[in-house]
Amino acid sequence: MAVSGVQQTMVNDTLEYDRTIELKAFDETKAGVKGLVDDRLVKIPKIFVRPAEELAKELNCRPAEVQPPIIDIGGIQGLDRRKEIVNEVRCAAAKWGFFQVVEHGIPLTVLEEMIEGVRLFHEQDLEAKKEFYSRDSTRTVRLNTNFDLFNSRTANWRDTLIISVSASGTLNPNEFPAICRDVVTAYAKHVQNLGDTLFQLLSEALGLKEDHLKSMECTEGLRAVCHYYPACPEPELTLGTTKHSDPLFLTVLLQNQISGLQVLYEDQWVDVRPTPGALVINIGDLLQLITNDQLKSNKHRVLASRVGPRISVACFFSGPVLSSKVYGPIDELISEGNPPVYREIQLDKYAAKFASTGLEGRAYAKHVQNLGNTLFQLLSEALGLRENHLKSMECTEGLKMACHYYPACPEPELTLGTTKHSDPGFVTVLLQNQISGLQVLYEDQWVDVRPTPGALVINIGDLLQVYGPIVELISEGNPPVYREVQLDKYITKFVTTGLDEDLGLDCYKK
Ligand SMILES: O=C(O)CCC(=O)C(=O)O
Ligand SMILES: [Fe+2]
């Protein structure tokens, strides 16, 4: 656990060097996976190949014969039928987190034209597409391949055009790509209306007033994410989209007739079969959070395929993502017997976190965050403070991962893997493989920190030693040894001096 900025620099320096170069070269073509396919390659580049252990597990996995429910929402105006629909929605959203809707009011021609518009966009000349290629999430429209390309272990066989339809609360079609502007505008209006209906049905399914979720602004922040999955020469080695759950409130997904989408149901991958005219609806993590687990946000993925292109449009209802609005379990859904399982989150911070972690790689980080919380409790108690003291000082925040790769060295006695230093953050949780090398300076001697299977190394960082000494730890006989530091300045100083300059903590002494 360490502080942002600092460790990020280290990540870039040391994470599997060749892979980073390959990823950069691929990204710089701005041609995406479609560009690779146009070059008629027969083997997929290594950056797309899933790790052997993941592929081996896949063999044990059989798609099941069940299907998420298909719900006909045509009759919602009729009182009795509406009750039935609300009931079906409740069951599907609680059990599967996924369902398909038919008779939703969006004409088939609009669905077909939307798919065609996305195909035209991705299949136009590279030069025309390049102007949209960007990883800048503040842009209304951006094309890229794998939004998490530089954070994921394996790249996905997919390019994506992302359009923030109403991020600022208003539709601004002038910025949409001309080649699909009209159809995106028309489709987005239909999806917004359907979203309003779905959030009404979901509110009723939860026993709330029909406009409850809308009044919480869940119907806001519509983003159309237009995926293009080209045919893949080695589909069994990669994925179209890595296993994930959608982070925000609700997703309305349009897919063409090429299958690939799967949802994880009772530990089996189940195909969500393309059904002409149907739209797939799935619950996102935040809707699970505010409903205190009554509705489920389920994991899903997309397989790569020898046939293609598969085209899909995922419309995300993200809420007011740029605002600091706070979301927690809805009061009406909480009771003594059903206490809140989640704490409140601030939407802008939550969304930024997802954008920077990507679809995978959250599993280890989540465990480390939990372990960190425990360690800071133990450390607080060890200092004779209340168990949440260090957490309340925000020491548990700003988790960053630095993934080092130390190649074998022909002349190791002439160099070092990492120069002598202390860590600048609060606490570091270190995972190492079985190759030794880490040493700690103890009583003026270098002591090996031997790799121990299953163990993690924990070390105290400079900030925990200094950070504006805690008043409870100061007394007349033990006056403050350090002056207070301002966190951002402190970090900047470390980043600009690097490991070599042995600043130590002396410069922070009074
Ligand atoms: O392409 C699909 O069918 C699903 C895409 C997806 O899961 C997503 O964009 O979150
Ligand atoms: Fe998804």
C-alpha cells in the first residue's frame, strides 16, 4: 500500500518490459484489432493470449442449457399485466441480474440501423477513424481498443467507440461522428425512454414509489459503448471481453446475431443468445449497492469467435458521474433485520477508480485493500490508539500497485535490482516469488527477507513514521520530532528526487 504517483512511476519502469513496448506499438497504430485483422494475420499477438492456467481451467467449463428470462414488457399500461411484469423483473433482477426484454417500444428498424451505423463507423477508412482515437475519458466521443489496455494482463479482441450521450445532462449530437450521428441520436432517445420505464419497473419491484430510482438520478449519465469484435483466427486463446460486472446502475445491451455473450449463473457460463428484436438488460454494481443486495450485478464476458464481426452497443446508465453525489443503501430497504451491507460511496471517485483499474486485476487489489484495513487497525492498537485511528487519518487510501520484474543478470555483483531506500507511503504490502534478493538494513547489517510460500512482507513507510505526529502520541517527555508535511508536496519531492538521493526523514525533523 503506498501513495499515488510514486508507485505509478515504478510500475511503468518495471512491468514486463517487452509487453509494454508491444502494447504501446499496438496502441500507436490507432487501427485497433480491426487493423490486425485487415493485415490478415493467422496467429494472434502474444498480448492477447490468456495465461496458460486460465486456459486450462476453461476446459472444465461447460455452457449450461438454461437462459436468462425473456420478458415481454408490451403490456405495462394494463394494471394486471404491469403487476406480472414487475414480478418477472424482480425475480430476474434478483436471481440472474440479467434478462432480455421484447416489445420494448424501440422499432426493429432502429435497432438494425444502429448496428449498421456502428459497423460503418468501425469499417470506414483508418484515416477518418484516427481523429477519434483517444484514451482521454473527458472527451464526449472516443475510439480505442481496450480502455484498460495498459492495466490488464491480457488484451481483449475488441475495439470500442464510446459516446457520452448525456454526460452533461444534455444531448449534444454535433460532436457525434457524422457517419452514425443520426442513428445514434435517435437510438439514444429511445434508450433513454426505455431506461425511464425500466427504472420505474425496478422501483416498483423493490416496493418503492415508481419514480424513486429516477429521483435518485439513476436514469442520468447515458453512455453508448459501441463494440466491434472482429473475427478472430485463434478464438480459443483469447476473449472478446474479460469477465466483469458492470460498475454503474443499469445496462441496456443491443447485440447483432453473432453469439458470444455469456453470464455466470450458478458457477456455469450461460450463453445469452441473440434474440431478434430483444435487448439484454443487466443490473450494475451500484444498483446492487443501493438496493443492499436485493438486486444482483452479475459477472459476464464475451467469447472471441472465428466468425464476425460481432457488434454490440452497451448503453450504460451511469448516474451523474461527474458529481460528488453520495450513494448508499436506500433507507426504505434497510431494517433492523436487514442492516446496510455497504458503506456510502461518492460517485465521481467511484467512477474514476473503475476507469483506472479496468475490467480485471481487481481481485488481488481488493484482497490487499482488506488486508490493509486490518493491518492499520492492528497498528493503531499497537500504538495504543482506537482501532480506526489510522483509517480515519485516510492512511488506508491511495492504494497503488508496483509490479516489478527483475530479469536474470549476467553481472549481478556490479549492479542492484533496487537501490537502498525506505518506502515513502504509509505501509507497503509486498508479494514476492521464490527468488530471493530483498534485504533490510537491521542494526547496520543487511538481512535477507527470505521468500516464504504464502507469506506477504509488510513494511512501514516514511509517512507512517512522520505524518504530522499524532497528538495522542506526543507528550512533554516525548515532544514531536518531525514537523508536519503536506502530502502532495511530500510526494512530489519523492518523485522528483528518486531512490538514489538518500533524503531520509531528517529533512522533516523540527
Ligand atoms: O458486447 C457485449 O455483449 C457485452 C459488453 C459488455 O459487457 C460491456 O460493455 O460492459
Ligand atoms: Fe458488461
